[in-house]
Amino acid sequence: MSHRSRSLAARHAPAPVFAALGDETRLLLVARLCDEGPRSISQLAAGSRLTRQAITKHLRVLERARIVHSVRAGRESRFALDPAPIEKAKSYLDLVSEQWDEALSRLKAFVEE
Amino acid sequence: MNDRIEKRIELKAPVSRVWRALTDYREFGEWFRVKLDGPFVPGQVSRGHITYPGYEHLKWEAVVQKMEPEQLFSFTWHPYAVDPNADYSQEPPTLVEFRLEQTTTGTLLLLTESGFDKIPEARRAEAFRRNDGGWTEQMKNIESHVAQKP
């Protein structure tokens, strides 16, 4: 463990984020919100094979993982992407990766001594 | 977003030596900094606790998957499942694989940790293609976009 260990207790796998992204349809929705900015369910349904109900269901999953949130725009709700959880998931992977680097260098010293 | 960790490291030691360091629970504990209760057995849970100063209260738990002598050692675990009050059993475990290959100077060790998400590799690559350099930038754009229109 490294100098970053102090923050370890606060960290664990952001599994809900990974799980929420582990679906092709939801990934497509994330990609669209990423490219197009906030969109309503109707806008997301237009030009898509998905029903409004299906889109709503997937957006709720993303909402629970805090990847998207709804914003009132006049009479309708729009869904906007929140990059923070995805970035957090990425920095978590970076941390795990860094821990492996340190463990493997200890292994190297251990077997080469 | 890359969802798997891959490392390769050249070790100036014979494969048999590296295999022992990986699979003898006492030797593993020395470099990994964990005190394990007993030997690794495929299919069984390995338990112990962290020996890193200040973190001795933390448990270590993994399920040994494969032990193919001098070739492959693997286990599943919940990486950094370090909050004693949290229940990690509902989270998908990750798979850690150590693969060994003999080289002219010693051993090539390939480490993979995978399963951080359940996105099939091909789809993930497609969906996150823009990530190669562009994703972070795009994230910043979205962030400022959201900040401007709260």
C-alpha cells in the first residue's frame, strides 16, 4: 500500500457505476447524452427503436447510479449526464493499478534477492 | 474507460521460484503484506488480514480459482473491500490472474485483473472508443456544460 492508503477506507469499487454501464442500451444512452447534452425521453425515443417505457427504465438505472439526473426544462424533464461517477470509477481503477505496481515491485525484490 | 488492469514484469528468477512466491501462502504474504490463515486451495476461500502498519484490522479474503503449476494462479476477490461495516457480497468480484512464462533471463509475469464491469469487451471498446484521449476532454466539456445550466 502506498502513501495514498489514507484514503483507502473511503474507497471501494464503484460497482453500481460499473453495473449500470454493463448494458449496451444504457451505454448508448450515455453516449448520446455525452454527445448531445441533456435530452428528454421523447428526444431520446425519436430515431430509436426503444420505447419511451424502455428508455425510462434504463434512465432510472443510470439515475440510481448517479450517472444521470433529471433537469426540469419548462413542462418536460431532461436527463443530463453527470461525469463525476464515471471519473470516480476511472480513478478507482487507477488506484488499484498503482497498488499492483507496488505489490509487483515488492515481489520482484522478493524473488530476485 | 478501461475496465481491466494488465501488467507485465520481467523477473530475474526461475519460474519455479516465482511460482513458489505466488502460491506458498507464507511467501505470498511476505510481499503482498497479508497474513494468511492457511495454504491456497483451488475452490476454497483464503482468509487473512493485512499486515501493513496501521491496517492490521483489515481482513483479506479471496477465493482461489486455478493453480496450474508454474503456469497460472488465479483468484477472485473484492479489491479494496476495506470498509469493515460494508457488505461487499453483492458486488461483482474481480478476477486476478498471474501467468508465468519462462524467458532466457528468468520469468515473465503477466498480471490481469478483470471484471470491473460486466461489459463484454467488444461492446465496451466500441462504446468507449472515444476514451482514447478524448473521453477526459469530453467529460470536462460535459462538466462545464452542466455547471452552466444547473
